Amino acid sequence: MADLPKRKLGRTGLEVTVLGFGAMELRGPGQWRGRPLAPGQAQQVLNTVLDAGINFIDSSIDYGESEENIGRYISHRRSEYLLASKCGCLVDRSSAPPGEPFQHVFTRKNISDGVDQSLKRMRTDHLDLVQFHGSPSKQVLEQEGAIQTLLDLKREGKVRFIGASSTLPDLVDHIRMGVFDAFQIPYSALQREHEAAITQASKAGAGTIIRGGVARGVPGQGQGSEDVWNLWDRARLRDLLDDMTQMEFMLRFTISHPDLSTTIVGTLNPAHLKENLAAVRKGPLPTPVYNEAKRRLAAVGAVPASTI
């Protein structure tokens, strides 16, 4: 079986597989409509991910049982993967009522305590990337001394690189600050608002980690929004499928962005993981198909690339 293609994660120099694993699906019941995990399910999924050659795993304190599952089931394989998590999340949300809105606090204590908790839960002595969660404003980060806190943790060896999970309009400021090694950015064929920002981040030397690259799946089969997926029909993208499935088309559209480093896709279904791996091994969409898809999407109102 062909190796998964890899790309550089910006100035970090790290080689990441174009398909990464988003470990939010391992959160268990309670938060963000999480589903119960069957006995052995988390262990099977995580080891299947590594066995397939995926080398980038992204988690968060906010993701319920996710970090603990990573530590429990694959910490003995730590040399095989790069590990990313988030900070600013409230430490130990396990006692929070289900459905309660997530809060993020960017004080030195909460960030430091959160990183220490993640290290303990995932049974590792370092995190390859720690990202500010929730796209905090530049003002919030500066007034709390949040960036300096992460830089101090980097000097201590607990963190290798720092990043931010960002969205517009804050993403523009984050890029201009010039301190972040990587950005996690939402993007898919049906949600193109950040298309140009991905390029801007890459030009600034940062790695780009794309989330939502398959628009959370087709409604009824995944957790995708019908409003978002209406664009699929309006743009007549089915005409461009040839022998591809919708999910293959969506994933290959995402990795066709020339400034993408990796896209994180989460699943509990080994069959879906196998399909995603097969799609990524086929590579980006053929250039004429990619260009035609973007033309059709722009024509029906999906935001085209623009300068930010």
C-alpha cells in the first residue's frame, strides 16, 4: 500500500501526513452530541489510525474523554505521531453539566494547568503543538500574557510549537502577530470563507491545519448542516463526480488547496477511515475539475478566494 503523502507544517519543518486524525470523535457522550464508545472502540480506532501511517493527531481538553483515550491506548507508540492539543479550555470539564457552553480562560494559571493536565492525560512529556482554542482576540491574548505563557512552556520543553485555532476576523490579527507556528482553520468546498486566509497564513510561514474539510458529512449520515449542503445541489457538483463518492470529492477538494499542510478528519468507523485514506492517496482533484468546482460554487454564492 502506498505511503500517505506528507507536507511541511510551515516553519516547524515537521512532516505531517496530508490526512490527520481529529480525536474529537473520541470524546464520549455529553459534550457536542458525543456518542457512547463501545468497549475497545477507541483503542481500535487509534491503533488503526497509526497502522495506516497517519502521523498527526489533534485533541483538546474540551473533547471529553479524548485525551485520556489517547494516553491509555497509544502512548506506548508516542514516537509514531505528532500530538497537538489546545489551551485556554477550562481545566477538568468533566464535572460540567452536559450542553453547557464552553468557556475559555487565557490566564497564565489556566493555560499552564491545562498543558500539565494534557501531558498527564496523554501520558507524554511534551506536546508537539499547543493551540489557543476558540479564536481569542489579539487584545485578550496580550492583556493576559497568554503568548508569553506558551513561550515559557516551550522553553521548559513541555511544548515544541505554538499555534491558534482561529477564525475570521481574529485570524487576520493572529497572522500579522507573527508568533504562531501553525493555525487550525475551518474550510471545505461548501465553506470557503477562509480560503484566502489559508494562503495568507502559509505565506507568513505558518503551517495550516484544516478542520471541517468534509463539511461534517452529509446530513443524515454525518452531522453536516442542510443549509451548508444545499450548496452542493445548487452548484451541481454531482455532475463532476465521475466515479467519486461525495465524501471523496469533498476531501480531495480540500487537499487541493495548495497551501494546506494537513486536514484533520475524525471518525469512529474503520470503514470511513479506510475510505478517507483511499481518497487522500488519489491526491488532489484534477486541475480542470477543481477549477470548475470553484467556478460553480462561486456562481451560487459560496465565497470565492479573495485578498484579506
